[in-house]
Amino acid sequence: MCRMSDLRRHTVNLPPDEDRRLAELLEVGSPALRILEQLAGEGLGSRSAQLRALVQLGVDILEQESDRAAYDAAVAQGDFDDAGAWVEEARASRRRGADT
């Protein structure tokens, strides 16, 4: 669990149409919010928690697509013998980069 002192605040400015779409999707009881809570594995009782879950979901998708692109490039170059090991090494490398 994170302490408040470990958290970083980021500001995102949304145009009115995007803000409206987001508000509609995250309305209490909406199907989209239920899906987001399922994906997050927890109830999302505040707008901050909802936005954090959306950002994390986006990060997860970006990491998956980055892995896929790197894997496809390695396949095209014949640079691997074991796909599972390659994926684990790529993820470990990304984690090491995030720690710096």
C-alpha cells in the first residue's frame, strides 16, 4: 500500500466533450463503471480511484502492445529461442527501467 507521501499528483485537462463522456461512463451504477471495477479488482468509490484505474488500464494495454511489438520485431530478426523467456526478460527490463 502506498503512503500519501509516495503519491505524485498529475493534472489532466479535458475538453468539455471528453469530460462529459468520462462523466457518463463513470456514473454510479453504469455498466462501464462496473466493468472498470471488475478490471481493477476493487470498488472504485471516488473519482480519483476511477481515474487511477483508467490510467493503470491504459498503462497495462500500452505495456502489452509494446511487448507485442518488440516480440514481433525479434521474431522478424530471428533473435530468440524461447518465447516465454524472451517475454519475461522484456518485462524485467522494463521494470528495471521504471526503477531508475
